[in-house]
Amino acid sequence: MSESLSDRYFALIDQIVELTLQGKISSVERVYGILVEQVEAGTGEIFERCLSQRIDSAEAQLATKLKAARIVRALQTIEKQWLRWQEENLVAAEISETAQMIITGDPEDYFLRTVDVLDPNQENPLTIDELSQLAKNLQAAAKTQGDAQLAQDWQQLATGITAGLESFTILEGDLVSWMYSSGSNFSGFGAEKPNPWQIWGQKVTSPLPKQLFQTLGQQQSAIAFARVANNLELRAWIELAILLQYLQRGLVTWYDQQPYNSKFGKELSYSTLLTFASIWCELWQAFVVSKPALADGCFLVMLQILRTFAQREDFPLYSGVFASFSGDYLQDTLDYFDEPLKQVEGTEDKARILTLLGYSQRTAGDYQKAIAFHEEALEIAIAADDYACEVASLNHLSRTNVNLKNYSEAIKYSQRALIAARQVGDKLGEANASVNLGYAKVFAARQLDSIAAEDYAEAVRYLEQGVELALKQGDSQSQAFGNTSLGIAYVVLEQPTSAIAFLTRGAELAQYSRDVYLQGLSFSYLAEAYYSIEDRGAAITYGALGMYLLNQINSVEWRQVAGLLSILQGQIGAEFKNILGQQRSQIISLIGVDGYDYLPKLLEEYKQN
């Protein structure tokens, strides 16, 4: 059989050459069209061998045969179009294999296998055109399937993919337009109007996405949506998976490309990824008992998004993500990932997400939970040779142990971090380790009631080295961390003038890097520093700012500065309210009118609890 096929392909090649020499083939598209019609799928090796032999034969006759050069050119044209045929047929073959992979096996797993092939973390993720072709393959398979139920399922797979792409096409023009509606320049997913859920809910026509967007637009969770979702058909969930992925990817790409403020753009990219991951996490939680197969697919989508986030070169190993994207700060959103991550094997991606979770838990005052996250992250990072994450985990363990007043442990962890960072040339990790070591030594000396100048001098030297290293790295968040830490150390050392200078700088850098926690912490200690020099106006102003910002991210440390404000209020009585009024414009510039109006309620909440 192979010999007769070889003869046919030799004849085909000779025919194309002859038609070319006769001037009857005027374009390469004609050659390509002939190859598409005449070469059978799965027989490419035979055709390629025949073509190679004809080229070798023609080239051997170049010196003796007059028209050999024209023949060679004709054969080269065939060769180029053959390479094109191979490339396009390879993609078609891969899509065909993908379709077979989805529909092979238990129908209960169709959704899971579909979201698996949609994974954007693949080396060559499917394009929109390839997804359209996949839908056609699945539709063709459905038409030839004798089992009516299987045929219906396969048709739903095809319909869901097509509907997902169509829904994204409807919303693509409104991907970011909602930010500027009614003159607004808001860039979040919170309760403010407009928000994307509301706009998208009005635009999209398919029932399930519309229902989800309307639920989220009303500041309800995806769990609430799942309880009332009236369409549990396979096609609807595949449509939703495709639509949400393309919306998420589109937003992240747009934020990453913002030239006016790259830090701000990255922060919103982080928030977008975590917001979409939390939606799928909530859906998993909602269906894990009642619809386990659907839940498995939701869980996989969540992991894919977290993996995308963890693999970013700018992954925030030394900060949290507190931009409001879902009505609450993302510290709350991150809590959703605690339980599902326990079910995932140790990977480099998991270690990085655990690092972020640990930072957020420390900020919220759950120090034991933070340590558990960072210890697990450290173990995984060491096994995965993720040196940057290893150093970061050690640094976070140091800082958390300071919060727990375990100063000797804090010093040990920061020393390990410093050594490890220097060994691998991690300058950012070294800067954070130097700051942590100095910070821990200040509090350790204070705990021992040490008055030895050399104890504090060494601690301050480490802090200053860390700030200098962070400055050289150009990392504003680490600079904010170093300056704030140095300022706190000077508060502890009862040197308020030096403390004010460093804390002011730390607050400015924290605002620039959008680290709400460090900004709030800097303001809180500025209040203490100004209180110590009896500047009550500044103490009240910065105390109010610190209290509000720390409360907004659920940091337990808001109560510390609220205590100071309560003392001031007791000391000066009605003058307290007058000072707040005098500083209203400064306070509003940082936390807005709603923030300013909320301050008395916060103080009252502190006193009642």
C-alpha cells in the first residue's frame, strides 16, 4: 500500500511542477490548495520522502539539464507550502486530540477536563481561534455519536465554548469602560458605583453569567449565587469558565500596561487575580457536597489562577494585597484559601501563596496562624529550591515572632535570612533581613531593660544598613518597611525627633507602594512620637489616620492607637473634636469624607469593647 501511495505522491509532485512550468499555477495558494485536497492525513512522512527525493534529483541535474533550475524553484515552492500544511495540520491534530481527551472517560468529569485544557499556564494555551475549532470538533463528534445522552453532552460542550467566546465578545468593549462612567476614575471591584459586576450584568445576555454578575454587583458572595443558580447545565458552566478567564486576563493585561503608575497597576493586577480566584473558591465551597464533579472543576480553576499569580516575576513576597476589590479588603478574601490550600500538594506556587496568606494573617493579629503558614511555606520553598521564597519566609517568621515577643527566636530567624540572602545574592531579602534583625534586637534589649548603648547601636546599624540596601534596590515597599521599622525603634528608644523623620518618610513610601498596613503603622507611631513631645494636634491627626487605615484592613493594631486617642480625648475634652475639625482637610485628603465621618464611631467602638 505504501508503494502505491508513494507512486501517487510522486505523480502529484510531478503534476504540480509541470503545471508551474506551463504557467498554469500563478500563486502559492493554488499549490497549498492542491496539497490540502490530495495529501491524506497521517501520510505526511510518505509525501515528505517523495518530495525530498524529487528535490535531490533536480538539484543533481542543475549543471546538465537546462530547465533544472526552474524545476528546483517549483519544488521549493511545494516544499514551503508543505511546511505550511504540516504546521496547520499539526494544530488541527492537536485540537482533535484535545477534543478526544475531553470526551473520553466518565461524563461526570467533562467540566473538569474542559477547564484543564483551558489552563492559561500551559506553554501554548489555546487561542480564541483554536477554541472555536475545538467547539467544531466536539460538535462533529456529537453528530456521529450513537448514544443519545453522550451526543447531548458533547453538544453541550461545544455550545458552552461557543457561548463563552460570544459572551466575552459582548463584554470586551466594556472591559474597563466602567471605570470612567459618569466621570468616575475608580479602578476597583468594591461597593462604589460604577463597578464592573453591575455594568457586565446589564450587558451580558446569557442567564448564568448575568445572574452571577448581578449577585456580585449587590455585594453578595458567589456562595449566595450558587445557592440560587437556576442553570446547572454543563454548557452554562463551561461558558462561565471561559468568560471569566478572558475577563480576568484582559483586566490583568490592561493594568500591567498602565504607564502612569506601574505600582498601582500591579496592585490592581494582584487584586484582580485574587478576586477571580476567590469567586471560584466560593463556588467550590458551595458545590463540594451537593455537586462534587462541578466542585472539582471550580477548584481546579481556582488553582490555575493562584498558579498564574504565584508565577509572576513581581510576586509580592514582602507585602500583602489590601486593595479593595470585592467590597471588603482582600485580607478577608485571602482567608477563603486557607482550607482549599490544605488539599494541594507542596509546590513552589503554593509556598508563595502561603507567604502572602501569612503576611495577611499577621496583619490581622492572628500570629499563630501566620507562623503556621510561613513554616509550611519555608519547608516547601527549601524543597523546591525557591531561594527568594525561603529567605522571605524566614524574614516573615522573624517579624511575627517579634509580635509574639519571642525576640530570641526572631533574632535567629533574621540571622538565618541574612546568611541565606547573602549566599544567593538576594539583595531584597538581605535588606529585609537586616531591618528585621535590627528591629528584633531593639525590642530584645528593651525587654531586658538594657541601657548599654552598644546594644542599641548594633541594632540601629542593622536597621540603617537595611534601609540603605532597600534604597539601592529601588523597592519602595522595602524602603517603607525599613524607614518605618527604624522610626519605631527610635520611638522605643525615646528619641522622638529621629523617630518622626523616619516615620514620616516611611508613611510617604508606604502610600506610594500602596502598602496600607505600613502606612497605618507609620501614622500610629507618629502619633506616639508627637504625643511624647506634647504636640497634641499632630498626635490626634496621625493617630486618627493610623487608627482608620489599620481598622480598614482588620489589623488588630488599630486598637493600640485608638487607646492613645482615647487618652488624649480624656485629657483635653471638647478640644479633641475641635482639633479634628481643624485638621479635617488633611485627614480627608488621605481617607476621604466617609473615613473622617467614621472616626468618632471607631473611637466609640474601642471604648465599648
